[in-house]
Amino acid sequence: MNAAVIDGKFHAAALRTRLAEETARYKSEHGLVPGLATVLVGDDPASEVYVRNKNKTAEAIGFKSVHRRLPGTAAEAEVLAEVRALNADNSVHGILVQLPLPKQIREEAMLDTLDPAKDVDALTPTNAGLLLGGRAKLVSCTPAGVMILLKATLGEIAGMDALVIGRSLLFGKPAAQLLLAANATVTMAHSKTRDLPALARRADILVAAIGRPLFVKGDWVKPGATVIDVGINRVDAGEGKAKLVGDVDYDEAAKVAGYITPVPGGVGAMTIICLMRNTLIAAASQRGLPSPNV
């Protein structure tokens, strides 16, 4: 058996087209131009690339893009003041503070300051609580992207056994809630889970987000299962070069699974476009307009 590849780039491009169409419609019918603000503290090269890609994508879709950059030595009070200023800016509908932050800035202080209505990463306690209660308008971007891929690939997932390996606030916890809301039977696992391979072999949907390269082996995968690889790890490819690999040993798992996401080109392709989706949803909500058809 060779697994069918779930093409995240294809699904991201389709969603991007719908977002651009809906953005143009909101501008034409309501004079609304969604505004996305990014805040980058410090000069981490990977974070710079992520933020630049987010800004370029926002502008290409038709959003207003705002960027605030602070030095890595910025005090916590300075960063929180910038967040408050963006909270108060009516032309900004979504705010993304790029993580990780320098050690002198508490992530929880930033999240407690950020307006939940503009929290397009959906990490504030308010949005996390709304997700738990099944009332969330804004959902963390990577888990939202995973659900789009699963529904497009499998259709109905009610009753399926799903295993999420990883319990982060950014992915694992919200992903488990979304799978539960879709009526899957969900197990959460992590680095201290006993006999993880045996647990994985029961899963119809196996989601790996533990941050360890090639961690999930082919003999962990139930034949015909859907494997979602959320990991992005740089490993040595020899001759001084690096390559990206996921948390799943793709070559092994693809021989057993029914469907599998590649790295790159799988889940990662959905993350930025789901951030744009959240920004459009937030903009419509703040203006009291019907939610977009995305």
C-alpha cells in the first residue's frame, strides 16, 4: 500500500481564492478592508521569514497590513503598550504577536493584554475557553487547517479514533477540542505516555505534533489510517546542508497509511492562510456583519 498524499498547497490555494473573493465583496458592499497587524520583537531569522510571509499574503488577498518591530531588548511594558495601541486601532482587526518572545517578556502577560476579538492566533484564555465550550469564532490556525484537510479528505470523521501526540497550547489542546467537536473519539498523548506505539496503532487518525524529527515510525501506523504530520524540523542533510522533515518517518508511514501529509507541503501550507481566514472573520464580527463564507 502507498498512501495518498494530502496536498496542503492545493487546499491552501483554494481557500486563498475564496478569501480574496470574500475580501473584495466586503470592501465593495460594506467598505470594509480587513487589517492585520504583526508584532515582531527581536531579530530571530525564522520569525522574520514567517512575519514577512504573513504580511505579503495579507496584502495579496486585499488586506491592510501593519507591521511593528521592536528590538530584542525591549521591556515587557513597551511590548504591552504596543499591543494596547493596536487593540485601540479600529483599522486593525487582527493582531499577531510572533512567538517565541524574548525571555524578559512573559507570554501570558501579552496574551492577557491582547484583545480576544483581535486574537487571530486564538491563544488568549478567552478564546481557548470559548473553544472548550464549543462557541469559538476564532480557532488556532494550524488546528483549523488540519480540520479543513481532514474534512476534505475523509468527509465525516464521527466515531473515528483520533490520537493527538503533543499537548501544546498552540496545537495539541485546540486540535483535540476540534476533533471532539467533530465527534471523533480523541486520545491525547505526549512524551510521558506509556507504550505510545501500541496506542498509535489503534488510531484511525494519527496526528503528530511533538517536535521530534521522524519520531513516529511506520510500524506505529494502523493500516489505512490517516496520518497528519504537524512537525517541522531542520536536520542535517550532509555536506553542510539542512532539510525539513516532520515528526513522522514519512517513507515508512506512507507504506502503511491510507492518507498522509508531506513535510513540507502539507499542514504548514494551511497555517498562514487560516490566519488570514481568522482575520476576515474577526473583521466582519467587529463590524457586526455576517460571517464570511470561508
